[in-house]
Amino acid sequence: MPTKMVSKIVILLKKDFLKEFRSFHQLGAVLAFLTGAAYLVYFFSRKDGPEEWNLLYWIVFLFVSFFTGYRVFEEDLGRYKALSHQLYDPFLIYLVKNLFLFILLNVLSFLLFFVFLILMPPGNVNCFDWLGLMLLFNAAVSVIFSFNSILSSQVSNQTLLFTVLVLPLVFPLFGAGYLTGLAILNGTGVFGDASQFRIIFGITLFAIALVFLILPFIWKN
Amino acid sequence: MLGISWWKWISVFLLIYVLTRGLLVPLKPGILDVSPGRIQSGDSLELTVYGYNSFYTKGSPRVYLKLADSFILPSLEVIPEEDTKLRAVFLLPEFLPVKQKLVQASIIVDSESDGSSVIPSKLIISQDSVNQVLGAELWSQSGVPVFHYKSNFKFPYRNILYETIRNTFFHVAIWFGMFALMFGSLFYSIKVLRYGRAEDDLKAYSQVYVAVLFGMMGLLTGSLWARFTWDTWWTNDIKLNMAALSMLIYVAYLILRFNVEDRDRRARISAAYNIFAVVAIIPLIFVLPRLTDSLHPGNGGNPAFGGEDMDNALRVVFYPAVLGFILLGFWLSDLKYRVMYLQDQKAGQEDNLNP
């Protein structure tokens, strides 16, 4: 049974990645966007202290994650509704969407990290600490984004609604991410002052538990 | 009529009590200001004290300077000029009982008619050379005086807050009402997801609607209070920002409802979001502000309703205010629910007549 489930997850995940990157131009466009955004903020700020670096990183990543997250359920609850509702377990679809968003956000956050690192070097950064922070942060963001994507995909003006629903929910998360990022850049590290890190960890667990409790009730249609 | 709506009568009674007692009970006497603000040790000092709600001409007041925890210097002479103004003459010893050359002293006024009042760290005393041992001898010669205590029922006088201390009964109590409504709506949202009844959805919505109204009033009364006490309409205080963020989450809930036309779907989606929103409020308002310093009591390590924050005279009005606003909130949400229910019924009848 678990093998069957894993193979289903792999198939659904593959479908999502194929749909997202069916041509390499798409991946190129993402890279170009990240490089362009990093260059623009560098060009206009002309500051390279850790605070500015960190702030710009999180602002750009907010936009990147937002545009990645809002449409994860766009087609699954639209064109492919029959497939989503009949051939697969809703839990499985949500789990895969979460995984897909989690992987994608991690790839994008690290691409952005390295683009920023090359264009605007902030000094010594502990990459492993940053990796830990982004893995945890993206886990929380992917859960919240994909849940709200389900909610907003069921109405007509979904982008606007997604923005309204998601921004107040993820704002404290981005605040905690910013403070932890600053601690890493200043050499304190993730576990030096772990209070913000614990907040992100708590929100992540909270969000996962809550979404998986509520999800079965909103899927009914 | 009284039988089924007894709690509404309690709400009316409590809020009338809060309005009358909360606004009419006077503050205890206090010290508004003193002049001059700075003095050299060894000099003679003529201190002018401006009182608030005081009766200096009646109770033969005594004035003291207080340094650190245990050093008190009585005035040589006190001349009450008005009920709210007096002059006190001191002869400051040559040395201070501290190691520093600059120190802040508190001023205490004590009288039979007013009891004792204090203005902390208001007078700066400087000394040219330090002799702590001699300073301690000179300052402790008079011993600790016995202060008068007045036991009449009055609200505490606090510098910075003054009369706005009464806002506690409205600003804080309204927030309590808001939280009660939010948790009430959580209960009905869970019922919506469990049983799918339209009435539960309307009840959850009406409670969120009034909770948002209370939240806005809480922000407004808080902002007015901040303008008076901190001289700004808004600060970077974490509690303020998290409260504003919570309101945004609930405004998002209202927008979500307006965007879904199908009733069943709207009920289910908004119930799910409401559960998410209430759970998000807990870390935003109750957890995050406690992890950092905040101007609000109960955050950054200071107690919420400890002895330093809440006087017993305030509690006598504050707790009824909390209960009164909670009941008022449920009353308003009940009215909103009934209006929406009737509108739904009317819309249903019209649909049946014009299929």
C-alpha cells in the first residue's frame, strides 16, 4: 500500500513539474527574473550592508513566493477538476501540491540567495544556517499558500483574493524570517538567538496540523 | 421578555454602571510637576510643587525628597499657596549618599487630607565631590517618616496617563469582547464544517462582523490613548502592529465571503478560513508580543494584571466592563444574525414565487 501511494505521489509530482517547466525557456525566465530583480534592487539601493541585503532578499522572495504560490491549484480545481476529484484522493493532491511548492520555493530561494551572493556579496554567510532557515520557512509558506490557493481558486477574481487572504497570514512569518536571516548575516547563527527560529518552527507545525484537519471539510463539493 | 433576554438586561446594567462609575469617580491626588528640575547639593532649595486633585491648604502637608531606596530628606518649611500649589524649602546636605555625581530624586507630598503622593525621579541633584559615607549619615538623620493613608474609593493617579486611565474600561474591555466573539464564531465555524447548517454560518458571520467592529473601536481608542500618553497616533509597538494585522485577517474573511456567490460553498470556505484566522490570532496577539519588549502591560516579561498595572479600585469597574462588553457584543451579533436570517427567508420566498 505505501509503495502504491509513493508511486502516486511521484506521478502527481512529475505532472506538476512537467506542467511548470515543460520547456527550458520557462526555467530561464525564472532565472532572468531573479537576476533582474536582484540587479534592480542593487542598482537602486547602492547599499551593501547586511541589513539592506537581508531586507532586499526577503522583499524579492516575498514576490517570488507569492507569484509561485497563488496558482498552484488554478488548473487542478479548474480544467482538471474531474481528475482531481475522482481519480485521486484529495489529501494526496494537497500533499503533492505542498511538496511541489516546497521544492519549488526551495529551489527559487537558493537561486535567489546565490544571485544575491554574487551580485551583492554580504560578507561571510553560513550557508548551512541559511539552508536550515529556508527549508523551515518554505515548509510553512508552502502549507499556507497552497491552502489559501484552494480557497481562492473557487472564486472568480482569485489573484486579488489570494493576496488579501495570504498577506496578513504570512506577514509575521516573513518578519521572523527577516530577523533570523539578519542573525545569520551578523554571525549569531540560527541557534545563537533561536527565538525567531522557534516562532517559524511553531507556525509551521501549527499550519500543517490545522490545514490537514480542515482540508477534508472544504474539499466536499 | 425578561426571561429569555436576562443577559441583555445584565449587559445594560453593567454598561450603565461602567459609564457612571468609570467616568465619575475622581482620581487620587497626585503631583503634576515640580520646579526647578535641577539643583546642586549643599544649596538651599525652594521647590514649587503643582498638585492634581489635591487640597494643600487644608491638611498641613509635608514634603520629602527621596533618594535611592532608603534616603529621605524632609523639607524645613512648607507654604501652601493654593489647593494645587505649594512651596517647600530644603537645605540640601553637602554630599549625596551615592557614588554618582548626578542622581535623580523623587518628591513625596504627604498630608492628612490627601494622603501621600509621589512623582518619581523628577529632580536632578548634582554634587561636585563624592563622599558616600558622610552623605549617608547626613541624609539618614531624620529617619523614615510615617505617611498618611486615605482609604476612600478613588482611581489611581499615574503620571503620563492622568484622566485617560479610565480608557482601560473601554479600550481593554472592547478587546476582551472582540476575542469572545472571535472564539464564539470559531465554535459556529466548526459546526458549519461538521453539520453544514446555513444558520450556523450566519451566526459565525454575524459574530465576526461585530468582532471586526469591536476591533476597529479597540484600535481607535488605543490610537487616541497613544496620542495622549506617548504623543503619537501609532508606534512600532509589536502589540499594536499584530492587532492591526489581526484586523486585516478578519477583513480578508469579510472579502472572502463577498466573493463567493454559492451559499454552501461560501459557508464552507469562510468557515475554514475563520478557523485558520482564529488560530492565527493566538500567536499574533498572545504569543509574539510576549517574546519582545512592548509598551503594553502583559508583554515583554511584565505582568498583565499584576499589582503594578491594575489597582483594586480599577478592578471594581474593569471586570464588569469586560463582562458588559462581551454581552453587548453577543447581543449585537444576535441582532445582526436575525436581520440576515429574515433577509434569507425573504429571498427564499421571492425565489419560490419567481422561479
